[in-house]
Amino acid sequence: MTMLLYNTLTRQKEELRPIHPKWVGLYTCGPTVYHYAHIGNLRTYLFEDVLRRTLEYVGYTVKHVMNITDVGHLTSDADTGEDKLEKGANREGKTVWDVAQFYTNAFLKDIELLNIKRAETLAPATEYISQQIDLIKKLFETGHAYETTQAVYFDVSTFPEYTKLSRQKLSEKKTGVRDEVVEDPEKKHPADFALWFKRVGKFADHIMHWPSPWGDGFPGWHIECSAISSALLGQPFDIHTGGVDHIGVHHTNEIAQSEAAYGKPLATIWMHGEFLLTDEEKMAKSGENFLTLQTLIHKGVDPISYRYFILMAHYRTKLTFSWEALQAAQSGLDKLRDFVRKLQKVPAGMAGESTELNETRKRFTDAMSDDLNTPEALSVVWELVHTYHQRPSAFLANKILNLLYEFDDVLGLRLRDLCEEPIPREIAELAEKREAHRKEKNWNQADEIRKKIEDAGYELDDTNAGPFIRKK
Ligand SMILES: [Zn+2]
């Protein structure tokens, strides 16, 4: 099975060639747990979930690691402003630890509602402080780090490939950074970024702090992903993902730290999910008004409809959010669910061997193996619905239902869970017996059996596709 994935590093689709024969290492940047996730963040986690499910579908075992940022992420990704966790704690009058716990739980609830599989390892940054300190020590040993009175920095001038992921010019980057307040006059280059903040100056009262060779303090944001990913997956590992907003700063810095320290790549393939736009703007959490999954739920939106809405667009295209578009997705999903419910009521046991849908399965797999083409995969799903409506039969109903369940291992629309209650085996067997009598035109026996089914609390409809049973 050839799996093509778009690698931001090379700007082209590449075949996945796992480093280890038995498993694929996947690292996904996790949430900063100082507030609820906005639905734009959730789009990225959905893309990553579809990636993981597709890898599993085509037969790989995936080792999935996600960090939880519970320290060190300042309000600007470029090391300025206040610590987001302390900001959250001040806003809510709680401790930083309580804020981290509360929003970690909120995040886990969100991903459960969206049917996103949880990473095997969720790694809070605060539990990997010693690994981060070790990596910074290594950067000193290899001549890539320096210390000022306020912090420890990565020296970008020592790593010529610094902008290879973003392909920005360092001079453009300088200008960007210069717009912000220069907070450390001892910094050598404006693009140098913090590896460790000391508990001095504006961070003198920072609540979370650990001892280090450079004094008490706390790690910068980027170092946690470098340290955690290589500690748990090795270096290099196969796939590193995040949102496109990670390309210019966060992932650029991760690459610089890890590759400068060890002289080998951090990850083979770098994948990035595009923005969700509202009113033509990127959805950012900087303002206090942002859409969360709970906002959608309060407006009557089923979280799985939001998942379906996201699947309708390719992960590398910008997607504009609107209530109308979400509504359209919801009604599409409702139609699909009605179809599945209908098929679920066809008694099981009528399926036989047939190769007729193998071509459909192949097209679905091809679409997903071609850089996760979810819009194409959904169109294969709708072709199945169409095929059935053209030639309804109990045989086809069972075949199609099983194939839809199989596809749903990738799409995650919870189609298997739809039937409120499965039809009991004895009722299904009665229906099969009755169907045999009908074919023999033994109407009396057929009616007797219908009465038995009804007495047991079920209704039976004869359709072109055979009998449909439902609970009264
Ligand atoms: Zn990260």
C-alpha cells in the first residue's frame, strides 16, 4: 500500500516509508491548556485523527504522542507577553495547576465528542522538565545556546538551515520580530528564541519553576515538543503534524533545536492543517470571543456534524466557517444516518460472497491514501447510497452496510452506533422464515409469523429490498 502524504518540508507529496518496519511514529502538537479550544484548533485535531485512522486502516500500527502545554507558552509565540497559563489563572482566580487540569479535561471532552481517538501518550510539558533541560545542555555543548541575565536562547546564526521549513528569509523574520517589544537587550539576534526563562525580571514571581544549571525558571514553549517527541518516538520519527500557524515559528524552532543538538532530522514528514476562517479571518484565540465546541452544541449542532463539515474539505485548503455551511453539513449527515438506519433494519445473515463492491473499496482507499482526500472519500460513500437506491436488495443492503462501517473506521462518523437497539436474533430469524413462506405464497403461515413478530413488540414492513423491522 502506497501512502502519499504532503510534506511541508519538501513542498510535495511523498511516499510514507516508515523508519521502523512495524510501526509509524506520529507526533501531534497538543493544546495549551489555559482556555477552551476554539473550533479552528479542533479542525487541526480532526485532520490528525483522520491521518491516524487512515494509517491504521491501511495496516500500520501507529504510536501516537501528543503533548499538553501546561507551562512556557507566552501570549506571543515569539517569546513576548505573559505566560498563557498564568493569564488563565489570573482571569479565573484559580491556581495555574487547577487551570491546566480543568482545560485538559475540557479538551479531552471535546475530542471525545468529536470521536477523535486519544493519543496513546498524552505528555504534559511539566512532566518532561528533565528531558528539556538535558536537550538545552546538549545545545550548550554543541555551541548553539547562550545565556543572558534573563534567559537562555537558541542562537539562530549557528544553524544555517533555520528557515528551511518556512522558506522565509531570516531578514523578513527579523522585521516581524522587531515590531514587537524587545524585552531582552542582551539577545544577540532578534530571531533567537528562548529555551529557558529565568525566574527574574518580569518572571520573578512566576509560579511554576524548576531548578536548572541556569537558575530557577521554566522552559520556553518550543523545547517541550523537541524533548518529548524524541524521548517517546526516537529521532528521527516518521510524521510530525500541527496547524499551518506552527510552520513559521514553533516547528521552525523545534527543527532548529533538535537537529542542531543531534545532527539528524527530527521527523521525516511534516504535515500541516489549514486554517478555519470566519469572516475571512483566521480564527484566533487572542480575542475573548471565539467559537468553541460548546458554542456549537448550545446552538443545537451535533459535534459529529462539525466533524462531517470538516471532512467535506481537504485538510490543506482553507475552509470558511458559516452557520449555513454547517447546517448543510448537518442535513447531509442526517440523510446518511437515515440511510444507515434503514439498512440496519434489514435482518443480518443475508449477505453472501460477492466481489461487486471491491472496486468501491479500492476507490475509497485510493482517495485516503492520496494525501487524505476526504472530499473524494465522502463522494464514494454517497455513490454507495446511490447504488442501493438504484438496485435495493437485502443482499446489497448487508454488503453496503458492512462497507460503510469499514469506511467509518476512517471517517469516524459513529455510524455503527446509530441503531438505538439491535433487532434480536430470534426476531430476525422469524422474519427470514416468514420471507421464505411469502416466496412460496404460503400467506397464512406468513401472517401467523407476522403476528408473532408484532406481539414481541416489533413492526415489519415489506419493501423491494425485503423486510424491514423496527421496534414499535
Ligand atoms: Zn509542538
